[in-house]
Amino acid sequence: MKIAILPGDGIGPEIVAEAVRVLQALGEQFEMETAPVGGAGYEASGHPLPDATLQLAKDADAILFGAVGDWKYDTLERPLRPEQAILGLRKNLNLFANFRPAILYPELAGASTLKPEVVSGLDILIIRELTGDIYFGHPRGVRLAPDGPFKGEREGFDTMRYAETEIRRIAHVAFQAARKRSKRLTSVDKANVLETFQFWKDIVTEVHQEYPDVALDHMYVDNAAMQLVRAPKKFDVIVTGNMFGDILSDAAAMLTGSIGMLPSASLDANNKGLYEPSHGSAPDIAGKGIANPLATILSAAMMLRFSLNKPEQADRIDAAVKSVLARGLRTADIYEAGTTLVGTRAMGDAVVEALN
Ligand code: IPM
Ligand code: MN
């Protein structure tokens, strides 16, 4: 089994190194190959997603990705910015189904900014469509406004669009995921304003006919944002488009206390996937050895479960993470009085030791 290791920028290399050590400690024969991506790709070969890196990702069975981005690249033209690497990987590899679980570990209940009774026991799953929507729609750009009250003035514009196939396939993924959990699915849209999302709602409703055992409800995205902080436990599985999913998944992540704990999986139709922490490259703390590697380690567990068909190894990692939290070890992002502050490396060591 071949795993492409793409550490990227900022804290990416530090946290990915710990996940790789955990994978190596499992006693399996993984072939791992590392390649630069994001700012590191740009430095190495003038492009955030070098051809060789894309080829490695295509040839691998799964991809472990760190994070990309740094302020120092903000002035580059858009196609050369680090974020294009992850967008390019998603698009080129057809990774349309993004799983972003938000799980509150009981030990971290105090780390949430919300009251414990609102978040304790939280376990929700956001399924974000990842290769369509306004993120990838054309045309886009800056032009002279062709009409309207600002005709002739410069305007920025993007295109929001979803093809029927794109909505159907993510809806199937979501209904199937809901079927394996509590059999409840919430589809989030903005059908009251946007044509694209009225169409989304209609197609999701059609696909629902094939899943009569799953209860479906529809919610507008503004209401969903409010309900996520008001009563998040009312949700189980949420399915939504690329942009709404981007925003809602950050909000959901923070319910759990730290975005440093949350893994994600981005899958194609055959369960080939890219696995990455839900957080970014955090350039402000890069190189300091203080970043939380657990989201990346848990992403490696998701990789074993979804793409490499090693659920028992995934369980070992999940259990090891739970046990280091139970022992009171905390990186700075989840530290509370009475717990033990550790750095990135020590956290990785503790997970490796806790594997059994
Ligand atoms: C994410 C990130 C990306 C996105 C950026 C880095 C392009 O915010 O994975 O959520 O917007 O999808
Ligand atoms: Mn995001």
C-alpha cells in the first residue's frame, strides 16, 4: 500500500511527522513517499502543486496532507498561491466527498467556549461537497460591469453552479453515511434566495426516495449556523455545498474546543482519499514544536478506515489518542489548569507508546 505524504507549509511538516511515526509504529508494510506542496512546492519548483507531486498523489492509494499557506505568499498571483495546491488536488483527483466529523472528547468539555451541557457528548458529521459550487464555477474574474446601476465600473464576479450529477453523488454519500449512524440527515441550502440551492434541495429530495429509512430535513444555511451554536446536538449528519460546508465546518469544529483535534477525509467515488487535519498551517506557531498533532494522527486513522481497509488499526490509533487525553496530556491549544502541557513531539511519542 502506497501513501503519499504531503506535509506542506507552516506547522504541516511537524504534525505530519508525528502521524507518520504513528503509522510506522503499527507494524504494517506501508510504502510512504514524501513530496512538496503549497508554498513548499512553489519554493521547490515554482508551482504550489508540482507535476511530480500530483503524479505521486495519483499513483498512491491514499494521501496524508498537512496544511498549506503562509502570509508571505499573499502577494503572488492567485494560480501560484499555496491554497491552489489543495484545490488542485481535490479537483484533479475528484475528491468530491469531504467528511468533517466534530466530536467532543469528554476530557476536553471544558475547552469549548460553549456551556458543557450544550456540547457534552457532541458527535456530528458534516459532509461537504468539495469539487463544485462557487469555488470552481466559471466564469469568474474582474471585469467592467455589463449592466445594472454600476454599469461600466469594475466588478469582481464568481459563478455558483451545481450539476445534477454532482448533487446526486454527494446526496448518495450522505444518505449512506446517515444510514450507518442515527438515520437522520439535514441538507443545508439557501433555496430561499439562490437558484443553485433550490435545485440542490429538489435533487436531494429526489434521492431521498431511495432511502426511506433515513429522515431528511432541509435547513437554510443562516439558520443552520445559528442552530450549530444554539443546540448542536440536534444534528447528526449534515450535507451541504462547498462554500456553506467550508464555513459551517469551522464553526462546528470550534464547538469541540479546538480545531486542533479534528481530522477530515476527502474521498472520490472509489474511496481513494486525501486525509488532512481540519485546521490550517498556523504560520504563527510554525517551527516551535507546540502544534497539536492529534488532528493529523486522527486523519491517519480515518485513512486506515476508509482507504486502506484496516479498521482494526484505525481503532488502535483512536484508542491511543483517547488514552493520552485521559492521562491529561495537552498541547497548548487544549491546555487547561490541572493538565500536563506537552509539545508536538511529546504528544506523538505518547500516542505511539499508547498503541496496543
Ligand atoms: C478548507 C480550507 C480551504 C477551503 C482553503 C485553504 C482553500 O479553508 O479546507 O476548509 O476553503 O476549502
Ligand atoms: Mn475552511
